[in-house]
Amino acid sequence: MKIAWFCIPAHGHTNPTLGLVKALTDAGHKIYYFSFEMFREKIENAGATFIPCDGYDFEMEDKENADRVGKDQAFAVELLVSSTLALDEMVTERIDELQPDVIVADSIAYWGKLAAMKHDIPFVSSTTTFAFNKHSSRYMKHGVGEILKMLFSMPKVNKQIKRLQGKGYPVKGLLDIVQNDYNTNTVVYTSKYFQPCSDTFSDKYHFIGPSIRPITDAFEKKAEKTVYISMGTVNRNREFYRNCIDVLGKTGHQIIISMGANTDHFDAVPDNIEIYESVDQMAVLSISDVFITHCGMNSASEGLYFGVPLILFPQTPEQDAVAKRVEELGAGLRLSSISKDDILEAVARAIEEKKFKQAAEKISESFKNSGGIKEAVAFIEKVGS
């Protein structure tokens, strides 16, 4: 079977797919993975043929544009249409040449979904966040102001839809592009238990559990309690880190901080605190008792997989949806502020109140009992046959 796979230029959307890609290529299927140069090595290591999307005036590669997409829906639509049209000629040519049996695309790589519609090829959505429908979308904050702004910008959106129609894409409106319907074939990298409103999705949705990498470099546990802090690759809040260092340095806990490029110029770091640019997150989580996290879907899922209670510090609406679900299931608590007192109190509660650990272990169990990559492989094979 031949599979064309599309993803956006983001680690959090690419990494969860790699185990599944490897399993499919190991099973003898040929995968052509449309992505970006920075991901070439990972994709080729998973056994796929890498097809570059760089250099096509693809505006989602621009960091400022990527940040704005989350906040401005009309801009997001314009950007996805421009990106789709920038890639249109190359994608059309490659699809005509490859004749794939199925197209798999990240739920935000709309150009993959649109290519499947245009070429009438069976489609599977690869969803690395929660699956969203009218029920589960109440977890996302879309305030009144944002909805009004969206309504005012509709003429712009309609103009973008016409641009797509002019290039042969059979779309009637915005919802055709951005929303998966009840019958969209979908692989979701979480469990039914963790997915909000999972009973409102059809059996075309396969909740396979998170994609967990094996531990490569073991971490030594140096204290009775280990606290891990990571805010993902984008957080630059030095005051937050400084407060964590000052207040948690006075505890007897082992504190491991993964700080990205933020690691310079923190003086007077106490002995119980280890600061790294990056770590083998699986290894650290396997010895952790508390995880202070920005609630990216992958990070939160990895912490919960190891049964670690979370201290929730979301930075975006998508992360807030994850935080809300963790709170609802009792596996973590929100950081009220970045003050030293609040940080210390949250860590103490997460360690002392056993209910958080028990709830995290219940989610962990649901992940381990999901159908995993095996179920996803069988499902994609069925769609493409």
C-alpha cells in the first residue's frame, strides 16, 4: 500500500506519528511523508521517503505567523489557503505520480485533507491534540470577542474559499476544511478515557493512546522526591524559572529543569537543582513524583503515562483544554500564579495529597490498555484497501 502523509512544521505534531510510520513501513507499506527539512532525519529514520515542502512560500514556517494563527482565525484561514495554494502544483504533481491508496494528514495540515478531497483519495486524520467536535470544543476558550471578530472577517474568509474553488478544491465553506465530521476516519493519540466527550465520536475515531518513546539515557534518582519542570520549547518566562530555583532550592527534593536555550545566567543555583537545555523526558518522568508542565498534549500525556501528578501552567487555549481535562479527572492542579508561595504550595499538595497520584495512575492505565500502534496500522490498512 502507498501512503501520502502530510504534517505541519511542529515537533509536537510530527513526533507522535513516527512510531506509527515505522510500524507501517516495517509492515511493507510505502510512506511518502510531506514535511520540512528540519524533520527529514527523523522521518527517514522511521522508514518513510521524505518529500520537502520548504521553499514554496509556505508562510507557516514563519514563527510570528505560527504564533498569530492560534489567536486570529481569519488570518489562520488566509494562511492555510495560501499555504495550500503554494504547495498545490507540487502536491498535485507528486500525487499524480505516486498514486497513493490513502492520504494521512495532521488535523491542522489542512492541505493534506484538501488534496484528498481534490483527488478523491481515502483520507485519515492524524490528531495529536484532543479530537474536537461541537461537544468537546467547549474545552477550548473562544470568547465572544473572538467570535465577533470571526463574523466581521467572514467576507475575507469567503474570498479565500473562492481561491481554493478556483483551483479545483471541492469546498463549500470554512467548516469543510477545519472540522472533521462524524464520519471522518481519525487516529487520535490518546485514550477514550482521557479524551473529553469520547462517547460523542463515531467508531471511525480510533483512540490509540499516546506514542511513548523508549528511554535512551537513564536518569539517577538522587532524593526521595523528584520534581521535573519543563515548559516546552517556546516558554521564555525567566521570572518563573528564577522563582522555582529560589523556592525549590530550599526543599530536600531533587529538582530537574529542562529549560531550552534559557539555561544561561542563572547564578547561585542550589545543589539539589539540575538545569539542562534538554533531557530524555521519558527517563526523567520515569523517576519523577511531580511534573510542572505547560500542558502540551505530548508532555502531559507522557507525564500521565508514568503516573506522575501534574502541576498545570498552560500558555495557549489548546494547552488550557488539556489542563482542564487533567483537573476534571483529578490528576493535577493549576498553578495559581508564578509567585514563590504558590509554586511551593502546589508542589507540596501534589506530593502529599495521594488523590492526584491515584488519578494519574488511572489515566496511565487507560493509555496502556488502548489499542496502540497495532490498532492504528490495522485501521489505516483497512481504509487504504
